Amino acid sequence: MTKVHVLLKKEELDGQRLDGKVVVVLDVLFATSTMVAALAHGAAEVIPTLDGDAARRHALEHAPGCFVLAGELDAVTLDGFTSATPQAVLREMPPGGTLIYSTTNGTVALARAAAAPHVYAAALLNGEAVVERIVREHGDATVLLVCSGSADRFNLEDFYGAGYLVSLFHRAGVRDFTDAAQAAGLLHQGSSAEQCLWSARVGRHMLRKDLEDELRFAARKSCLDVVPKLVDGRLRAT
């Protein structure tokens, strides 16, 4: 029987035994939303990196015109990089290309989770597809829904995203949820995506930067059916 737990920030992964567990990383604004969108719109793979220097090294391995180099540090776009938001990346992504991607939190969370046998990237955009895959293929596993957070801080939008996945697991017949998972589910039940994303600290910052269109893009639920899985340090649609 599946058991679902929610970690409030990526740093909590350090105290977890990951053997045999399924890890789902969420960074709704915007890392996992961007990675999901890129793969759903034809990217061959996403290479998540820990920092800008690592991303630049990966870029040297690719022919010009075959990749997008995107990233941010503390919500500031890195020099020479495309903005780390979903629609900005989609505007630049060549068909069948590679997204080389560095963010403050989401790509770091994926690196911390990499020791688990099964690691997926999820957002509101692909929630149903991810939950259906896990229920079908990992029905007896413990599932860790990891909110990336922001530099050791709790993020409202990731917790809401975890709550959406909890609601989908419940709809699929899962009944074993930790208190943190139940709390996330209650938040989702009582709030809309717009309420949470627009009022969250990161969301307010994005509104000040006139990025409401990116918020609206990330707030859509289960409009994409891609399931990104981390294999050998790269996310590919599975």
C-alpha cells in the first residue's frame, strides 16, 4: 500500500533514507514547471545543474542551436542565460533540443534526491500524469513529495502543489498519508491555485516583475501528460 509523505523543503531530504522510495520534486515557481513544459513541448532532455558554472560546462558539450541555457540565482537571471521561467524557455527551445538549467532551488532539490531509485519532477501542470504513473508502477512504495522551498525556507506554492498531488493520490485510492501530507491536502482543498501562487512570496515578486502571464501558465492543472524521470542526472519524458 502506497504511503505519501510531504517534505516542507529540500533540506529535509538530508535526514531521509531514500532506499526503495519514490521521490517527487516540486518547484512550482518555476523550476519544475519549466522542466515539465520543456519536455512536453518537444525537448529531448533537461540537464539540471547545481549552479551556473556547471551549466556552462555542459553547454560546451553541445552544438550551437541545439540547446537552451537557462537559469537564475536568487530570482535574478544569470548573465548570458535565458530567463528560467516556462514561457521564456519555450520561446527559445529548438525542437528536440536540450534544456541546460540551473536554479537556486529546484535543480538543487533534484540533485539531493538523486540517490533514490525513482525520482520524478512534478508541477501543477502534470500532476495527474505523475500520480497515475506512480500508482501504476510503484503501488507499494513510500512516496516523498518534496517541496523545494527557497534557501532553507518554506514556500507556499510548493506546499499547495504537494496538496494537489495528495488530492490526486486520494482520488486514486491511496489512504495512508502523514500529517504533513494531510495538511497539504487541506490547503489545496480550501484554496485555489491563483490564491496561493499570487499570494506566495515568490509569486508577489514575480508580479512586481510583470510576470503574471508566467504565473497563470504555472497555475494550470494537469494540462500536460509528460512524466519527467531523473536518470543518470538527466530528466527525460517517460
